Amino acid sequence: MALTQARPISFNDTAVAFASKSDAELRQMYALFAAMNNNGLVKMGGGLMKTALKWKLPVKFLIKKTIFEQFCGGETIQECLPVIEELGRYQIGTILDYSVEGEGSEQSFDHTRDEILATIDMAHRSTHIPFSVFKVTGVADSALLEKVQAGKPLSAAEQVSYDRARARVEAICARAHQYGVRVFVDAEESWFQETIDTLAYEMMAKYNKEAAIVWNTYQLYRHDRLDAIKQAYDDAVKGQYFLGGKLVRGAYMEKEARTATQRGYQNPINPSKQATDDLYNESLRYCVAHADRISICAGTHNEDSSLLLTELMQEFHLRPGDPRIWFAQLYGMSDNLSYNLANAGYNTAKYVPYGPVEAVMPYLLRRADENTAIAGQSSREFLLIQKEMARRKAQK
């Protein structure tokens, strides 16, 4: 494939990063991220929001117009349509992420399956939705997945439940294949990740014969994940199907370390952030070098890794819009990456969570904690917003 040179890219270009935001919207973002810079305020506010919703106090409108509006697309797929269209205007795709944490019943698993199928149907109808996504624990009991991974025999009732869970995964992947919609299988905790991997690879072998439809997710804060990618590549070559991989750093670090200590096994997490960064970047290089068989999505807010991927694409003569290479960030964060990448011609998408306000509160509180706890993240967002406000003021 001939190389088409990308336009120059700078993640500091705030005019591009915030092109979609009015002055009023920018001021609202400024106020929200300023609040999230205050650790004490975030902790107190999170507790108050949970209490208010529990007691059904009239705070839903306030939450919906502030933190919910910043990080979520709406309460339903229909409510997300304006966000989908707005992102699409800037050549940014939407990944609808049903962010309701299930109740663990067969009925709730069926409901989640139906909701994921609805996102695939919407992706089929829209030119702005390149992927769907689901967690296997949204359609299957985590304890059951863990038992399967441990190799313990299932009771007759458990086998029925597991067969139903597998059928839900199959239904999602079959619909994705029918419509040609790529679907991410999210990564989860290590003590049942092998079960998820096995399901994902079974679906790939069946549905990825012509193209990467089913994509597995690799958390590169685990020291064994590049080895897992290499093994998956070898299996895909032998099985004559395509491998899809979403590369992320990871989401369960404290929980993984705590569980490893409690259960007496080696912590699967890398010993340092630098080790994770190095492994992530090494994995990018491996995947781009094997783009004949591997399609990847770099799900990252890390500027160095994002820039590296653009450089690797040039090194391996892949044009910016090569359909095998994608970048993705969370809605409401790192617009300096998303909008500048899309502006330079790279395939870019935003994860857009949706669901009832009460049900997505755990997600929203994680975003607030994350923006407070991750060194530099909130400050980076805050400083970029300040920079753009100053730039606009100087132009008036």
C-alpha cells in the first residue's frame, strides 16, 4: 500500500482540539476540570452524589448537566445521536459503550446482550460508529468464568448457565459479522481473563476469516500480554483468520495486586509504569510490523505512545487512514489527541458511555477519581483548556 503522508500533527494545537466547543462550553469544561483538580472536593462530591441518588433527592438534573454531560453521551442510544453526529463532523467515530454494571442475573445478562445488539444495529445504520464493545461479565457470571479458568468441573446447572453465556457472546459476534461491524471484547481481571480470551479466539476463528470483526483487548500493564499477542498471531496464521487487538494499559491495577497477595501468587502487573510504557510501545511495534494479519486500536491517552504509532505507520509505509490502525480515547478526555489525530487523517474514535444516570454513577466516579489521581492528567486537561481560552481572548 502506498504511503500517503499525514498532515503535521501537534497535540498542543488547542485550536483544533477544542474546535467543536463554544466559548460557553469551554468555560463549563474549565469549571469542571478545575473542580476535579481538587482531590478533597472530588471525594466529598462523589459521596454526596451517591447519597443524594440513593435517597432520590432531586440532583439528577444537576449531575446530568455537569459531569454526566462531560463524560457520557446520554441515557439511551437515541440520546447519544447528537454526540455521534457532532463527533462525526470532525471525522471522529463513536464507540457506544453501555456502561451499566449488571445485576448478575440471567435476565440482566439477556438485557445487556440485547443492548449490545442494539449498538451493533445502530453501527450498521451509521457511518460514524466504527466499533461496538462489550464486557463478557455483562453477559456472564464472573464467578462462573473464574471456575472455568481454574479447570474446576461445573455442575449441571452451572454448565447450562455457561452455555447460555457463550450463546450470548456468539449472538453478539454473529450479528457483528452479519453487518460487518467490528466489536471489541473488553479485558477484565486476570483470574478469568483466560476464559474471556478463549471465547474471543473461538469467535475470531469463526468470524474473522475475511477481516478482523472480533477484537480482543490486551492490558499491557500485565507483563505477559505481548507474549499473548504473539501467540494469538501465530494461532491466527495457522487458523487462517485475522487478529484484532485493542491495546490498553489497564484498569484493575490495585485490585490485581491485592488479589495476588491474598491468593499467594505472583503479581501479574509490571513492576513500574516505565515497564508498562515500554511494553505498550513494544507491542505497538510488533503489531504494526505484522499488520498483514493484525489490526489494532491504540486505546490510550498517552501522547508519546500515540505519536509513536503515527511514526511506526510511516516507518512501515502505512497511510494515516489505513483501516487496520485505529486510535481511541474516552469521551470528555484528551480531545487534544482525538481531534488532532483525526484532523491529520488518522482513524480516530471516542468511547462514548451511555446509560441511566443512576446506573452509570460508578463509571462517572471512576472518571472523576482518575482525573484527580493520575499524575498530570487533570492538570494537562486544565492547562490545555486555559490555553485555548487565552488564545480565543487574544483574538477578540
